[in-house]
Amino acid sequence: CITVSDRLYTGSDRRVKVLKNTLYVTSPDVYVGKQGETIVVKKDKAILGRVPLHNLENVVLFNYVGMSLALLEECHGMGVSVAYLTPNGRLIGRFQGSSKGNILLRRVQYRISDDPEASCNIARNMILAKIYNQKWIMERYIRQYESRIDTKHLEIESKQLGVFLSRVKECRSLDELRGIEGIAQERYFSCFDEMILNQKKEFIFGTRSRRPPMTRVNALLSFYYSVMGNDLASALETVGLDSYAGFMHVDRPGRISLALDMLEEFRGCVVDRFVLSLINQRIVNAKDFVIESSGAVVLTEMGRKKTLIKWRERKNEVITHPFLNEKIAWGLVPYVQANLLARYLRGDLDAYPPFFWK
């Protein structure tokens, strides 16, 4: 079981946001129950640990054993969301409890979601940030690792991403936007193997494979895209938005479409950088993965545990938010972006300001 430490964020409106703990239950054969207002983690009849509920904001389960209905009811009453993921990180579903939303804000969200032109105005900014952040990563590797990588390849693709940024700015339809985003992502991922500096034989990216991930690198990417997506869904629900009603990702039962929209901004600057650091700093190795009979590559229990510890540490790092120009923990960035989106939908901002990492 892994938890994330508390942090505070005071926004421009001077309200204080507490980054509460997230409890990650990674073991495949444990059960979580309730004693008073405390979560009890059990294996068979042995108690492995206790976590106070009042310190939690999310519970994330990576197993099929689950939790008691009494605990689920208590989480509902205390506003703690529960996410069920497969052991390899694919989201099965989320239990949010009673809505924290304001109906007027959600009605605006639904109207925009049903309007392709209005949806494109928001999605376009998110994709601008995605491509910008990917380009920034490539340029950082060009500057810092010139003697170790094929800088010419990265320079060519970085320049091409600049062209795509210009095209996105002029884009006026969701279909066109999706097309540009897909091509830009292919060009970016064509450089991913270059940015793997160590353990190159054990960690070959190749191409992006998702369902299922067919390489160790893809297994890490898929796992942490899911974890980040759940963090974003919680942030969106916290500010009163519906994480299932998106602007670019098509509505589908069980799909957190708005969280997936916002995830585009963070794929490169948060998840991809994190995965590259796990590999390049030798935090993970080949023994942290298993290959299933289907050919899918998944993290072992120990691999999930030790990388989630590093994820916790990354979320506690302090950055300066590029739009607010205030110092906050990485783990609070999803809440800031969700709040900025809500402010745009309420008419407080002229446009949604996406996360451009610098």
C-alpha cells in the first residue's frame, strides 16, 4: 500500500486546497475493510495496515479482491473516490459518490460538449499544450545529451512538431484536430528510443502499443497514463465538472472522456518524463516485468510498488505554475487546471489556459 503525502496550495482566489493522500493498494490478494473511520488492509485474517479515512481523497485498487460495502458507503459519505484498475493499470471503473458539482456549471459543460465548434476551441488548446510539451522534451534531450543521441533525428522531428503547432492553431474542426494530433504523436514517438539512454537492450520502445502493451516501455506508459487519468478525473469532479463528458474524446459508457482530454497536456511533461527517468536512472529493470501468455507485458507487484513510491515523490516536487506564476506541488497541477477549465466555462476567463511546461 502506497500513500501520497499532504500538500497545500493557495490559489489566486486565496482559497486553500489540500492535496490529501491517495491510497494505492497494489497487492493482488489483499482486501480492504472498515473499522470506524479507518481503512484496514487485510490478507486472509492478518491486518497489514491501517489508514485514517479523513486523510484520504482517493483509493486506487490494482486487484480483483476489492473492498467491503461498508467501506464503500463510508467513502461515499466522506467524499473519497474509489478507482478499480486491473493489475497492469487499465481503468475498470470509478466510484465517485455523491456529485460535488453545481448543476449550472455542468449544464454549460454539456452544452459545449454537444457543440463541435465550441468543443474544438477547448480541445485545440489542450493539443497545443501536448505538442508544445513533447517538443520541449525533445529539445531538452538535444541540449543535454548531444554526444549520446542522434540529435539530427530529434532536430528534424522537433522542427516538424513546430509545423504541427502552427496547423493546430488554425484548426477549426475536431476531426482535423484529431488527425493532426495523431500524426504529431507518431513523429514524437519515433524519437522515443533515442531518449532511452540506459538499459537500451532491455527497454526497446519500438512503436506505441496499448491494448495490450507489448514492450516494457509501453507497459510503463500505459500504467501511468491510467494513474494520471484517474488523478485528473478526481480533480475534475472536485471542482464540480463531469469527468465523463469530454470535448475531444467521444462519449462512451465508463470512459472518463474529459479526463482523457486533459491528459493530453500531461502525457509528455509528466508521464513520459517520469517513465524515461525510471528507465534512465535504473529504478526499474527487466525483472520488474512479466510477459503473459497473450504476449502482453505487465509490471510485477514489486514493480508497481517501487514505481508508485517514485510517483509519490514526483507529485510532491514543487514547480512554478506557468499561468498562475505560483509555486505548487506537481500533484496539485491537475486541480489547478480543472479549476481553470471551470472558470472558463463560467465565463471568468476568455479562453482555457492549458499547461505549457517550461
